[in-house]
Amino acid sequence: MSRAERPFFDFMRNLKIIVASILTILVAIMVVQNREPVATHLLFATVVIPHAILLFITAAAGFALGVLLTLSLSTKRNQIR
């Protein structure tokens, strides 16, 4: 990597950290504000859980899927090279 490319990568890394921090704060605010119970239908069962827990589970599942997709794509990219 040349010196000319280095500031761009530093900027992108900082931007990713800032965006991730903002999204984390927004999710935390949403979770705290939604504490009332809600009925959730899971296949053949109905579960009554606080809305905050449902939001947290949904956000965690989205994060996990994003990580798995990123790992899968980077593995395929390395195999092609």
C-alpha cells in the first residue's frame, strides 16, 4: 500500500467506527423506549415478550447475519485469488 492510499483507508476505518457507534446508540435508545409487552407469533406458538427484547434479538440476528455474510464473501474472495 502506498502512502497516498493510507489516509483514505484511515478515513474509511474511522467513518465505519463512527457509523457503527451511532447505530448502536440508536438501537439502545429504541430498546429503552419500547418496554411494553408485545405478542409475537413464532410459527405455531404465540410468545408475549417485552418489545425491547424483541428489538434486541432482531438487531443481534441482523448483526450476526452481516458478520457471517462478510466472512463468507471474504473466504470466497481469498479462494479465487
